[in-house]
Amino acid sequence: MPLKVKNLVELRNMYAELSRGDLILNSNNFVNPSQNYATLEAERIALGEKILAKNYAPLAQEFLKKGCPKCMRSKMWTLILGADVKPVQIAHFDSLKQNVLQYDLMIDKLIIKDINLTASNDDQYFVFEDVLYQVMMCFSRDSDILKQLPNQPAFMQVGLKGRPNTAENTLVFPPSGVIPFHGFTMYAAPFCYLYNNSVELYFAFRGFYLRYWHRLHRVCASPQGIVALCLQFEKLLQCFQPSLWHHFKKCRIHPLRVVIKWMMRAFSGHLPPEQLLTLWDIILAYDSLEVVPVLALAIVVFRKQNLMKVNTLANIEAVLADLSSIAVVPLLQMAFIKDN
């Protein structure tokens, strides 16, 4: 089935602030002596406080396009996602915690194993292990998720034993409709840096999942789905880096094979937390996941010189293994900037 994806010109028009090379607040401003980081941050904080006072999500999205101070990120995300915590949300979260205590689910073992294999083994996230157990087990029991995403493919309908096979006697397993897979925990882990309160963290994560993350592990025709994002990466690589594309083909290595793990997690667990949160700022600001394949392309092109020297999958993955030095905003600006 043919999918329509944006070309580079359309992407430049969409991400105008990045393609113009506008000054955007990010952690790399701090190390650039030509820019006064403290002054820029103070200006952004003053403007951000006015926007939060307005309590208007579209304004907050526009604000994020020029960068968000660390101290305001959690409030901006909560506003944009509509994840305000009120007594109703607190009661809902408490009921989910009670469900966790009252009965076990078979997928609890999958969640525990995933946390042990991902967040617990990550230098950046292992300290949040206990919080992630709580959040992910509550998520698995939240039936409101399935109500908002009724087309989720990854759930089973189970009939109650000894009762007639009717709708009333049929339960959905798991209640959320989402069967966790390897790396699923990493959708939630970065939120631990923003929220001290488990309830706020849960609803911000759930809001992000309902708006974006569910598209990254489902096969669907959405232009924001993982299939379309993969196609966008392929087309951009083929059009603008044909030599690199042919090198991959010559080595009989599919280019997607080396970047799909980044894209399915939206780079969580691959980028340093501050750079990752900056990328997620951009996703929220433009309400689009299309920046993810663009960043994947930019990283591959950035490492092109070394990639052209190797010809096995193991060596290519070794060249792309360490993303700790990647600076998201400068790299995206370099990818989007118009040719002179």
C-alpha cells in the first residue's frame, strides 16, 4: 500500500525554526562562548511564565519551538498533553495501584523482565527502577487506554470460565490492550527526570503514549506510524545520500536495520537524557514524529566517513553504537538548513 511521506522541502517548511537556523535554547548554547546562555535562559523563563499563566496549550507548543528551560519543561508538557492532576486522576491512579496489589497478571513478569533488561542496566535510569515498576504495572491495568485506542491489535479477549460466552462475561487481557515488548519501559523512563510525583509522571507518560508512542510499535497506514517513518528515512537517505545508500546495498545491509531500534523507541535509551528531552520537546512543539527519521538520517550522515570504511553489519553498528556526543538541535539544523 503506497504511503505519502513529506519530502525535504515540506519538512523544512514544517520545521521552519530549525531550517532557518534560529537561536534555540538547548544545552549546547551553554558551551558556545559566542552566546550568552544565562541571558537567553532568563528571557525564555520570563516568557514561559507568562504562557503558563495563560494556560493555553497552543501557546505552549509555540514556545517549545524555540527551546524550553529545564525548570519549565514538566509544566509545559503537562499543559500541552492536558495531563493536569486533579482529584479524579488521583483517585484513578489509586484504584490502579489497588488493582496491582489485589491481583497479578501474567504480563507483570514481562514488565519486570523488561525493566531489568533496559532501565536497570542503563547508567542514566537505574535509579528509577522502583518508580518504573509502579508506573508500568499501573499502565497495564488501565482500561481507559484501550477505550481511547480501540484498534490496538495486541490484546486478547478471554471468556470467564463456566459462564455463557457473552460480551458481559468477556474480559480483555491485558486491560490496557497493550502487551509490553522489549524496550517498552523506555517510553516511560525519561519522564522520571521531570516529575517527582508518581501521579503526575503517570499521566504525562500516558498522554505521550496515547498521542505518539502507540504509533511506534503498530503496523498502520498513519503518516505518523512507524511504517511511514521508516519510508521517510529510506527516501531521504536515497535522495540526498545516494553514495551511502549504495554502500549499504553493496554490503547487502538494509539501512533500516541499523536505525529501526532508535526510531521505535524515539531514541530513548540511546541519546543522553537532556538531548532526548530536547528531541521530545520538538515532537510536542510540532505535534509530529517526523523529526525522528530526520534525526536518524542526520546521525547516519554525520558518521558517513566512518561508515564508508566498513562493510559488515557488526562494524556498522559499532560505528553508530555511541550517541553520547550527539547534539540534537545543531544536528537537526544542519540537516534542515537550505542549500545556498
